[in-house]
Amino acid sequence: ADRCIFVGQCPNEELPPLYKIMNVLVLPSIFEGVPRVVMEASAMGVPSVVSDVKGNREAVTHDRNGLLVPFGDVPALTAAIMRLLTEPATARRMSAAARSVAAERFDERKVFEKVKTEYARLSGEKRIKPDEPLGVCEGALLRPAGKKLEVVK
């Protein structure tokens, strides 16, 4: 316990210095979306030990940029943390991979470009002509009329 720092909630501007002194990020969640804390730690080169739940699997690839452990398995969590603390070569490899993953997958500019490209692809797949009926709704045909749909009899 004397080697762990539990800081609680912090303002964003106080986070970078904390990430710089971290050896490992530990997130034993019950459930997660894609965890921002893992993305931030990865960008700072901090490998993560996380519970093997859906959102965490989106951010951590086991044995690449961190370690996944079964949820609720305290011995596995402890072993994963100790592995990163006692195997400096493994920790350095995962640290470099964490930065790489953050640059590839979590950079806001790249994510925005991917979303924009996908929207462009989807919007170009099938263009609806202004007076082409969209389909039947309770026996009526619908077609676009500006930002609304109008019923075609």
C-alpha cells in the first residue's frame, strides 16, 4: 500500500503528471464503455491491467498494450500487476505498444477522419431521388419533401 497512490477524481489538467509517474494502470471494472482512462494512459505509454469485459477489450489487446484478467479473479489481477512490475522488458514493450495503439486508434483527428469517411461511403451507396417513393407505411407511399416525408397517394 505504501507504493500505491490512490488519487481519486482529479481535474483533467492534473492528470498528465500523474500518468508520467505510473508504472501500470489498473482498472478492474464490472463493465465499461471504451474506457477513456485507458486511452489516456496508453497515450502516455502506461500499460494497463484491466478486467476482461467488453469495453476494456476494445482498448486493451492482451499481452500487447496491457493485460486482461478475468473479472473478480483477485489472484490473476495481482499476478498481472506483479508481472508488469517485475518484468521490466515486458513493461517497456507494452509501454511502447500502448503509445502505438493510442496513436493508431485513439487520436481524435484519426477517429474523426474515419467517421467522416464512413459517412461519405454510406451516403454514396444509394442516393434517393427527390420524388422517388421510400416505401409503404400503412398502405401509403412516402417520399422525401425537404427535411420531412410526405405521403404519396
